[in-house]
Amino acid sequence: MTLPFLDPELGHIQKKISDGHRLDVEDGLKLYNSPDLLGVARLAHGVRTQRHGKQAYYIINQHLNYTNICKNQCRFCAYARKEKEPGGFTLTFGQIEENLMARRHEPIREIHIVGGLNPALSLDYYLKLVKTVHKIRPDAMIKAFTPVEIDCLAHEAKTTIEDIISQLKQAGLGMLPGGGAEVMSERVRQELFPKKISGERWLEIMAAVHDAGIRSNATMLYGHIETLEERLTHLIKLRTLQDKTDGFVAFIPLSFHSKNTKLAYLPPTTAYDDLKTIAIARLLLDNIPHIKAYWVMIGEKLAQIALSFGADDLDGTIVEEKISHMAGATSSKGLTRRQLVRLIEQAGFTAVERDSLYQPVISDVVI
Ligand code: V47
Ligand code: SF4
């Protein structure tokens, strides 16, 4: 016997799911507006459990931010600097090697590389960057560059995105991270990131990446000036592309951090909104296998609870993350494998160490 929901709307949504119907923006609004947080969790947890059972994933990974000089100047970004502005940096290949060598004894499976749009960097820099990382970490997945960087490279090198993707792939690029789309709304883009590529262009580039046999993640930046409808439309746009390409591996909601940005007057997202957003993503994105509770943004403790709200992954050890910490994130700089496993196991799940494509891996090095 299944217990009824406090909110009868959730019973209707449960029936829709069990009858194999897809949820739409209207259902998403009912979920967001429902006073029954635990009822929404129950729905999302049911879907998550059907897909992944008790398993909850983590990865041993490293972030590499190669430059923070960026010509886009998005209003929500605390990371970027203008050319010649104090605090700007661009890593030399020597520094890149040093960063990677500092963690050479760890069984790192993935190097996550993103940076700003620095007009001083040519395609040669990007190709050498990927080759340098590949040389030092031949077994790790190089998950690098968002469609924003790919678009910029194609313009600068006066070539097609297909050509850029192919050259990067040849150099060792294995996957793309999910950033850059923010929230796919032209209204929000005009207000917050008018110089960045449009949502349509982001989707077009992701489609080309997937067509080239490279998989990617997808994200959504929420908790700034977007409406709930805009969030839900963003999710549906991702779902529509996924129907065509099946190239997205994981979806990661990114809660906006306003410190040191032009939107510093905005309050942080609440735990309620973070958990609802994760659960609703799980329910609407019926064709994306994994939902990540990115502990860096929402904190380790809430990420642990999110495993019972539809998420099945905590991301990884990271060690040094700049984008959200420069915007005031108070989470740790990095977590050890032991800490990640403890978070997962104490929440009643089975911890599974994975690679970037969610294949389980076993490594016996203690970190
Ligand atoms: O696109 C920028 C976001 C993204 C802020 O694919 C901010 O596994 C919050 O995409 N507050 C880059 N967010 C990070 C990203 C990512 C992170 C973790 C895992 C993966 C993955 C991808 O960071 C940007 C933007 O949406 N961002 N500024 C800020 N102030
Ligand atoms: Fe540049 Fe990315 Fe920051 Fe926008 S979010 S200013 S594109 S680094």
C-alpha cells in the first residue's frame, strides 16, 4: 500500500510518471509550489532508486582553471578579470605541469579544465594545454572547455566548431563539462550575460560535440533573477536535445553565489530551493542518467541530504575550486575520498568510486 501525499497534486504527478508520461513545465510549477517538500523528495527518490538503487557516486578529480582573464564580463561572475586588471592570471605550461605533479600520487580519474575568454590565448595554447595534461595524466579523462570557449576558439581561429572539436579531440580532449548555458532565457541573458553565446548556440555546439562522439554534462545556474518558468524551460530544452543525441551524462544544478559580483545584493539560495531544484531536475530529466549534488556549491552537508532528493552523485575530491569560492562559497576547498565515502555511507547509500562516464573503478591508494 502506498501512503497518500499531503498535497494531492503530487499523487497526480506520481500517476503521470507511473503511466510513463513526461512531466512538463506546468507539472514542474506544481512541484515547486507544493508545500509538501518530503512528498517531492519521495517522488524523486523513487525515480533515483529505480535507476541507481542504493548506489551513490563520487570521483577523484582535479580542477584546473588556466586563466581568469575574460572579455565577457558576465554580471554574475566573481572569477573573471579584465586584461591588465590586478588579480588576473594565465597559467604557463610550467605552472600547469607543477599543479598536476603536485597530486601525482593520487589516482585522479578526471581533470576538469575551464577558464575565461582571454584574447591573448590562441588555439595553439588550448591544444598544448590538452596535450600537456594528457602527457602527465594519460589515464585521466580530460573534461575541458564549455561551448562558450569552443565558440570563441572557432571565431578566433576563423574555422568551424566541428574543426575545433576535432582538433581538441585529437589532442586528448575526452569530454565537456556542463557550464556556459547558465539559464537558457534570452531575457536573463540580456540582463546578466549579454556577451556570452545564446542558449540556442550552446545547444547547437553541444549537439556538434555529441555528434563527434564526445559526451558532456549540462548545468543550470539558478537563484539569481530567473523565474521558475525559465528554470523549467531550461530543463525541457536539455531534455529535448538529449532525446536527439543521448550525449549528456549528468545534470548539475549550480546555486548562484553573489559575493564579489555585480549582483551582491541578492541573498543566497535556501536549502529548500536547492533540494526542490535537485528533485525537480530528477523528475523532469527522465533521459539524463545522473543528477549531481555539487557539494562545492551547496555545501557538504546539504549535498549529503540531496542524495535522498533525487541526486546520485556528489562530484569529487577537487582540492582547489575557484569559480564559486571567489563568489563566497563557504564549502571546503577539497574533500578526501574518506570524507566523501563517509558522507555517502552515513546517509545509507553504497559509495561507488567512478570515472567520468560513471563506470565503477577500484583504486587502493589511500588519500
Ligand atoms: O557556467 C559562475 C557557474 C559554471 C558563479 O560538468 C557560478 O561536472 C555560482 O560548469 N555562483 C562553471 N555559479 C562550473 C561548471 C561545473 C561545475 C562542476 C561540475 C561540472 C561538470 C561543471 O559556474 C559557469 C556558471 O554557471 N558560475 N559564477 C557564481 N557566482
Ligand atoms: Fe567569463 Fe565565464 Fe565569468 Fe562569464 S562566467 S565572465 S564567460 S569566466
